[in-house]
Amino acid sequence: MILRSVLSTAILLQLFCAASFAQETRRSPEEARTHIHPSLQKIPQGQLTDVLVLYRDEQTSGPSQIGHELERRHNVNLHTHFELAGSSAGQLTPSEIEELASDPDVAFIAPNEKVQALELDKGPESVGAYAALASGWTGKGIGVAVIDSGVTYTNCDWMATISGCGGNSSPRYAAQGSFVNNLNGSWTPPDDGEDAFGHGTHVASILGGIGAFSSSYVEKWAIYPTYYIHGIATGVNLISYRVLDQNGSGTDASVIAAINFAISQKNQLNIRIINLSLGRPVTTSYKNDPLCQAVEKAWKAGIVVVVAAGNYGRDNSVNEHGYGTITAPGNDPLVITVGAVNTFGSTNRDEHRVTSYSSKGPTAIDHIVKPDLVAPGNNIFAAQCSECALPSQYPANQVPDSDFASLPYAPTIGSSWYLRLSGTSMATPMVSGAAALLLQQNSKLTPDEVKARLMATATKSNFPASYTAVDAVTGATYVVYHDIFTIGAGELDITNALAGNATPSSSQSAASPGVVISGVSSKGNYTVSLVAGSNIIWGTSIIWGTNVIWGTNVSGMNVIWGTSIIWGTNTINGSNVIWGTGGIISSTGTEMASETTTAVINGDQ
């Protein structure tokens, strides 16, 4: 009895200590406010707001129960816990937000913001995908989670071979689920991984479609293809996690839920890559952004995360000429952030240029060098979801069969197979596909090694200092400067990447570095220095990265790691905005959104 009493007392003491720990170490009100997003500090008392609660990193080395503990400590309701992504979602009042922020186990509380899809053929061909396929590299067996608007079931592009088209199953469509209406996931129609918008299907086709309807398969309809439209990695297994609704919109919480689930399914489905052709404006540091921290969890779990840079490159609302407009989570230094190239229908890289709408770095608030590289993303032909919203909303973007086939006996067949879209959304699956080819070649590559290989082997010398881009419909012109914040490490080159053998130490990170203003020249130009930590693969003390990543000549300026580049005032006049502490596009309204949509649908000439 005495022993039992002692044990009971010990247990009670442990429970008391656990419950009182937060009270004893709670933050002051002033300190707590620094852990709350500024927009949440303006909400009227009593009003419920959708928020995301990011945990302190030390609590999330594995599946975390801290979200449940926070509920108990502070008597609040967090309706969904993303235990592998390091955050929880809930509806809280301002007083509850302030109470939670006082807890040292809470890293940051952010609004559950909206995300959206970020909307030439010969794109895959121009980066070496056809040559890779001829050599047997297809990405076979590599699982790629396409976190988007869903992927249509009824498309032969997901078959293993063209000859299998017409059956009832698509063996490479490995798994699906929806997180639009249920953050815990839904797998049954109508709330499942099926596409309703059309964006995710297009992205998946660029990534891994077999090009069934531009092949000999359609000869039964007297359509004789003259150009084979297929994706980068035709052997990958596609996993569709729907987070965007029928209008192409979603929330941070839905994306985080899908990432959290992808991490949990990594081993079962061999998920090695996550494709995020979506984003939203940067409103806080990536260190405090639950969406960015979720992609970091996936990266550290061994999943390569490839993210669209954004389509705000034309924005000049604060005189920034599109600089500093990288969207989240592409602003996170770990992930591979992809800008868009216009190939002008040519496989000759010397004719390629970065599009006018491709978002440019450095990232707002944190000043990270982005994008990491660029890939074809203008007027890309890929499979359409015929029952989805995009083809019906933009019928002019449906690709006539005559654009890829000879129709001697069926000249009236309509546009039913392919859709033409432009944007960094289309460039992103090009890089995801390339990553799949590398992982098929060497399954032991880490995400950092894949990123480093793609950046190191990117083509760097084909871009002129600048050129003038023209909008395909309005005729408006935009001057594009091919500097480090526009092209990153250069244009994706799959042939070079597969042939490359440079492998950095596995203990080093390929995190994109920061950049700081180090001075102003006598002519008023800014001297900008790149900053990388000592454990970064291409840090200033690491020989491997000094000449390989960006090359020695971009826009006629020396941009080797550790040296300085001149950012001339003729390139950007919005420097005070870029280098300020606020997000420069955080207040973007419908006018900017409509401009972005125009760029996505029409693209550059």
C-alpha cells in the first residue's frame, strides 16, 4: 500500500509539473505578440479566425503530440493536427491566439491563407527528356505526389504503355485523395483525387504522361500524329492529392494536410517527390510560415519538393519590376523553386528566354536567392481534362488536332485531347520529372544531392543580358534581365544531369543562400553579396560549388559564390521595397490576380 501510494503521488506530481510548465515559462504579452502574424493582431475580439499553429521545431523530430497537449494546457480546440508537418489547424478568437502565443512550445501562429494554381510545345524535348527516354530513363517506380487540383482518372496518359489504353485501370495512377473539404482526407467520389479544374491533370501530363493521343493509338480515328506529346518521366507512379477546388483555389491547411499525408505514405508508395504547382504571396518569414515548415518536414523526410516560383514577374505595383515576387512555399531555401522559360518553339537553347511573368527573387522578407533554376513553361501542350472547368472557360486554349497530327480523312475532329497553358506551374513538373529520372538512375540520392545536381548541370551560357518580351494577346512589352534572381542556376538540362557525377558530401545542405546589400557604387548601383552558411554545399569555403552553380558570367557580371554582383539601378528601382522587412505583394488585390491569370492563359509570344 505504501509503494502504491508513493507511485500515485509521483504520477500526480508529474502531471502537475507537465500542466504547470507552460505557466511557469510563459512568454510576456509583448514577446507573445512577436509570435503572432501581424494580420491576426487586428482581428476584433470574439471573432473566430482560421489559423495555423506552428510548433517549436524541437518538438517535431518525429510524429508530434504537442498539438493535443496545447489544447489541454490552454483549453482551446485545434480541429486538425498535422503531426508530421509540425502544425495544427483551428478556429480561434484573438484572446485564444494570444493565450497560445504565450506558450514557448508555439513557434508562430499564422492565418490559414488561400493558395491558388500558378498557371510551346517542345518543352520536354528541348530539355533532353526525349533523349533520356531513348536511353531507357523513365522514372519507373518513383512515386510523385502531385498536390494540386486533382488528376482525372479517365485519361490514357497514365497507362503503363500506349497499347494498354482503353482498359478500365491505370496502373501508374497509384493513389489518390482529397483534402479540400476534409483535412483528414477523403477518398470517395465526389470528394476524392479526381480533377474538377483541369490544372492538376495538365501538370501530371507534363510530369509523366505517355502521350497516348499523339501516338499511333489514335490512328483508328484517322489521326496521324506528326509530333509526340509526352511527359518528362513516363514511368513514374502518380499520386493525386487534391487541395484546390473546381476554381483552382485552396488553403494553406489543405496543402499542409496533403504534405503531412504524403510523408506518412512515403515508404508504402515510394513517394520520393512532391510537385507543388501552386502558391500564394509571402507574408512572413519562411521560418514562421507553417506552409514553408511543412515542405521542410517533407524534405528532411527524404522527399524532393519542387515548387513553382510564381507568375508575378510583370508586377510593377511598387516599382519593383517583378523582383521580390517569389511566392510561398517557393521562398523556402530548401526546396527547388522553378521559373519559366519561353522556348519560342525551338530546341536550340540559344533561342530560349525567361518569360516576362516568371517571378523573380530575392524572396521577400528573407532575401533568399530564388528561383533555383528555370525550365520551359510557355504555351505547353499537355493532356486536358475534358470534363473540367479550364477547357470550357478557355476553349481557345484547346489544342487543335491539326497542331500535332495529319488529318487526311478526318479534318473536322475537334480539340479534345490537349490543352495549352503557360506559367511556372508548367515549368515545375519538368523539374519534378527530371528529379524522377535521377532517382531511377541512383535511388540513394538525397533531396539535397538531387537539387545540387540539377543546379550544377543547368545550362548557364545561353541567355543574353536582357531582351524584350511581348504579351501574346495585348502586345504589351516587358524588359527581362537575365540576372541571378531571374534565371537562378540556369535552364534545366536533363542530359547533363544524367551524365553528371559531381556529388557533394551527404552531410551538407543544398539550401539556397541569402543575399545582402554590401555597398553602393559611385554611380548609385547596389553591390550585392551572396551569403551561405559553412555547411552549405556551395558555401564560400567549399571548392565544389564555386564555379559550378551559376557559372562565371550572367548578364556580364561575375556571380561566383562568395563574390559580389552589381545590381544596377537600370534593372530595378524598387530596392527599398525589396530590402524592407515587409512582404511586397502581401496586399495584392484582384487586379494583380487577373493580370496573372492573363499571363497564364495567354503567355508570351
